[in-house]
Amino acid sequence: MKKSETWQLAVIILIALAALFVDLNIEHPDWVENLLFWRPANQRDIALRRGLDLQGGLQVLLAADVPEGQELDATSMETARRIVESRVNGLGLTEPVVQAQGERRIIVELPGIENPEQGVETIKGTALLEFVDAGRIPLPPGTVITTTWGGPQITPPGAEVPPTTPTELSPTAGSPLTPTQPSPSPGVVYETIFTGAGLKNVGLDPRQGEYAIPFELEPQEAQIFADYTASHVGQYLCIVLDKAIISCPTIREPIPNGQGSISGKFTFDEARQLAIQLRYGALPVPLRVESFNRIGATLGAESVQKSTRAGAIGLTIVLLFMLIYYRLLGSLADVALIIYVLLNFALYKLAPITLTLPGIAGFILSAGMAVDANILIFERMKEELRRGRSMMTAIEIGFSRAWPSIRDGQLSTLIICTILFFFGTNFGASIVKGFAITLAIGTIINIFTAVFATRVFVRQVAASAGQWVSEHKWLLGV
Amino acid sequence: MFNIVEKRHWYFLFSAILFALSIAAMVASAVRFGQPLRLGIDFTGGSIFVLKFDQAVSEDDIRTVFADYGLESAIVQPRGAPEEHIWQVRTREVTANEVGSLLAALEERVGKIDRDALTFDTVEPAVGSEVTRAATLAILVASLIIVAFMWFSFRRVPNAFRYGVCTIAGMAHNLIISFGFYALMGILAGWEMDALFLTAILTVIGFSVQDVIVVFDRIRENIPRHKKEPFETVVNRSILETIHRSLATQLNAMFVMIAIILFGGTTIRPFISTLLVGMVSETYSAIFIAVPLLVVWEKAAARRGVARAMA
């Protein structure tokens, strides 16, 4: 036996044992978890991640709500994503997911959320807060108005943009800003004094059974606020959220310290939602809900249980088939297939890959097709043996001649996985992505187990027991 | 030697019958539902609710509540075993704001809903057209890349172009039959086209070359080895030499897919079933359609060559 081959066998066994160790459902030592340097330090737990369809929860697909053809810069989408992430974290759920999907979409996954309506509202509200000069006539809450704060939808918060009048807005850029309700006095443009970007601290305060949101302003805005309140005593200052009036308190006296409070008829949930939104700032890009999808927790658990059973049954049949049809060779392929399963799961845990129902289906399917490479090789070997070649020659010819077909087949699968992945990414169908990822990982691992590992096994057996096997041809199924 | 290629007219006839049935299913679906394949909410936009009540409820009560929300055209259907009290309601798009009060109204006027089992899915209509465009593009790109890949793999074989075209023929065959199957199931079991169906179709495209490649590889290998044999015999020999592998591989893939269909729950049943049909069709079309077509083409070309030489 060649020395290099003993080494190869040792490496395969080591890899298989390491995979088994990762797969085991135990507390892994900290130093092992800390080897996963590519993951953030606080997310190095070795555990299988279940997608939303397996654990239940709400998935919301948000898209930038800008007119067709308008340029979206990547920075504002990234800012929007981070703001959405902060808001989601404010909801206090375990392991929410906020990811960019393609150039104009954000996918949000909220496991175990109680009130989906609230979740969606908290996430997507632009939360552009304005303090507006209403002069001497108060506006009723809910009224949609036009303000001098021009294109907030396309202006990053905090950027100093001179207030523009509606006539200066181009019609395309202006269209999403058109209020859905008619404004009370058409043509009136209210002056924005400052926006929510100037808020420093935002709190939550139960007051007389209604919730209020106390806030503190940054020094610059505090100064504007002080000057303004000093010169407009007796007039109305409206607090406007996303162009709709929340309240129009009277300015009773100048407010020099930059502290104030937003009160309206808020329930706790509404007040908390608004507080979260104000705390993390307005979205630089308005978002629209393209789809939302809730899956019940019991359904998720049922899916896990059923697909595990289906996978176990399917794999058992494949293992038996290989054993019965290819005998000795089949048993080696079975060992390779078991290593294949171990490696896949280990990779899901280490990477980590979030498993979804189609993802599991992709994995089971890839396991069923993983033996294809072995079948190609074994059939070729049997053919060569029937032609009267020696066992060693048959083995080598089997592997070398089957390789082009295996390679081409695997490549075409990988090409399709790539297409599926991009297709899934671009319209936010994360289920499509899940399938593509597990199928692609399986295909790559398959080359290692079905071609490399099996070849080492077969050569080892041929080297140590070749004579005996040749005398018992039935073992090869010839 | 058993001659598969010789009986090719029978396979062509068999496939022609399958085509006719597939097209008939799509026409029937188009007549009945206005679409050759019933489109799910991923394409049309809309909402689907799956509601599990804790007691028997009346279908009319559910319909009335939805109608009060302006959803008169809601399609209300029972799902699962009757004692589970599971209902599926499909409507036009319900916004996130409406869901909460709609569910509250259902609980108040119809019956208590098991919130742990509650599932709903809403897609904005505008997304639908984009999905359709993306899907069409994905299918076209996938087919083109796979054919280019075939052509590249066989570039050193004489008439590599023909191998590519015969692969497309096989691929088209698999797609027509997969679509026909889904259309039929749409009529029989209400299956609707969704993102998973597209995944299945794209996967079928990808796997459309798996068996063809093996046979073509063997033809490539056998041509120089059996120079004296006519092309048809070489092709037939290549099929027979590889058929064990094709069937064994197909069997294993079928085992796992049938296991998922039987035991894997209802959610992915249409998806895996489509894959199964597509892949069985693939193995069949590789051996009985794509490769015999290659023979037909070579023969026709040879006849033309002879005619030209004689003229």
C-alpha cells in the first residue's frame, strides 16, 4: 500500500470524526466555537439554524418605494437596513433577521412575534418627524399637510437641504409624496422648523392613562426651538409624522432647554412604536411592504418532524439499494454517503446556513443523487471487469473514465444553483435560495465523498484484500 | 444486441401522445380558470389565510366576515380532515393594517382561531408582474447557459451543434410534460404556480443534461473505437452500456423524492412531485428522444451528403 494513500485515509477519517463532533447535539467547548473566526464573536454558537418556515414567525419583504427608474444609492439602502434592524431589535424578539435582498429590497424575519400588524408598522413607517409652524389655526390630528421640508423621501436624515417649494420638485420625484388624503387647505405649504433628526433622547412616559413621548433636542435644534417658541407665543406648533398631524399644542411660553413631549391619544403599543422609530431616526428611503407571510409555530414544528422522517426513510432506502445492488462496492459507497450527510450538517452548523423546508428538500434530494457518481464509477468498473481486466486496472479505469461525466453533471447542477440563487435573491424568495444553497453545497461535498473518499476506500480494500475479493466475484456484483 | 434506436418511432409517438395530453390539460385549465397554469399569489398578488378553528364553523360565517371587509370574492375552502376545522381563504391583497382587525372579527363572529397554527401570506399585485418577468428570464437564461455548456463540453466532437440542439429538444420535452402535469394537478387538486414551482422547473432544466451527457460521452468515446460500425449501431451500443447507470441513478433519486412526497408533509408536495415528474421525463427523454433524434439528424445529413455526391 502506498504511504500517501494511508495518509489520505487518515485525513478522511479525521474529517469525518470532526464532522461527527460538530453534528452531535452537545455543548461544544468555547475554544471550539471560537475557531469560527468568520462569524462575529457573539454569534459563534454551533447550532442548527431553523428558518422561519420551520420555527414559525412573520416574514416581511420591504422594497424601496421610489418611482420606477429612479436611482437608488446603495448607502441609503444600507442606512435604511440598519435603521430597520435597530427598530426590529427594539421589538425585543429572539434572533430576528434583517437582510438586504438585491439592490432595492430588505427582508425582515421576526420569529415568534405576537402582533404582526404592529411589527409591520414599526418597521416600515418612514418616521419623518417634523415640527411645523401652523400659525394661529390649529390642525386636527390626522390631517395630511404639505410642508416646506422638500424631498424627505430621497434626502438622508441630517443632510442640510434647503427647504424647497412643491413647484420646484420634479413631477416624478414628487409623485410618491402626494398625500393620500386631500389637504385641508390646498396650496398651503406649512413651514418646517426642524425635523426629528434633531432629537437626542426619546423616552416613553405614561401620563394620565395615555402614553406620551418625552424628548430632548440636540443643542442646535434646542436653540432653534428656544428662539422660535420665544417669538411665537400663543401660536400653534404642530408635530407632524410622515406628513400627518399628530398634535398641535399651543406655545404657552418660550421653551429654552430643548425639552418637550409628544402627546396624542396613544396606546402603549403605538407609543412604543413611535418611540422606537424616533429613536433610530427616519428612513432615508421610504419602504413599501411587498409581501408578508406568517407561519404558525406548530406548522413549523410539524414540517421539521415530517421532513426529518422523510429524509431518514429516503436515505435508508438509498443505503440499502447501494448495498444490495453493488455489494462490497456499495458498502463503501454507503460509508461515503454517511460521511456526506455528516459533512453537510456540520457545514450548515459552522457556516452557518439557515435551514428552510425547501432547503431540507434540496439536501435530501442531493443525498439521493450523491450516489450517482458512485454508480457511474461502479458501472464502469463492472464493465471493465466483464471485459476481463484485472481488478486494479478496472478500478483505475472506472474512476478515470467516469470522471468527465461526473464533472459535467455536477457543473450543470452548480450552474442551475447559481441561477436559482440570483433569481431567489432578486425577488426576495428566500425559499428558492435555501434550496439552491443546500443543493450546491451537497454537490461540492459530493465530489469529495463520492469520488475522492470512495476511491481511497476502494484502493485500500483492493490493496489489502484484493486477492480474496477476486476469488469471490459475487462481492462485486459482476 | 437489443436495438433501442431502431424502435424510435414508437417513442416519438408515445411522447407525442404525452405532449397532446399536456397541452390538453393546459387548454382545459385555460378554459376553466383563464390560465394554462393556475397562478398563485406570487404572480397575481393577493392573500391566502389558513385558519384553524377550535370547533366546527360555518363556511358562510367566514365568507360574511371577509365580505364585510370588502373581500366579497374570497374563496373559502376546507382543508385537511374535517375534524381539524382548517379553512383556507384566498382573497385579493389584504394589507398588514387590516389583518389584525380581520382576525379579531373572525374570532368574534366565527370561532376561536388557533394562533400557533395560523398562517397567512400576502403579496402585493405589483410584485406579480416582476416575478413573472424574472421567472421567464431565469428560465431562458438557464436553458441558454445549459445548452452553451453542452456545446462547449462537446466542442471537439464532429457536429457538436447537433448535440446541443438534441439536448434542447430533450429539455423542451421535459418542460412540456412538467407543465402539463402541473396544469392537470391544478385542475384536479387546485395546485397553483408559485416560487417553488419555478424552482422545480429550473432544477428540471439543470438536470436535463444529466443523462444525456453520459450517453453523449459514451458515444464520443465509442466512435473512434468502433469505426466500422454505422453511427446508429454505435449510438445503440452507447445507450445499452449506460442504461444501467441511468436507471440506478434515477431509482435512487426517485426513492428519496417519493419518501418526501409520502412523508414530508403537504407544503412541498407539489414542488417535489413536479421535480419527480421532470426527472423521470428527463431520463426517458435522454435515452428515447434526445439520442435517437441525433441518429435521425445524422442519417438525414448523410442522405443529403450522398445525394449531393451523386448529383
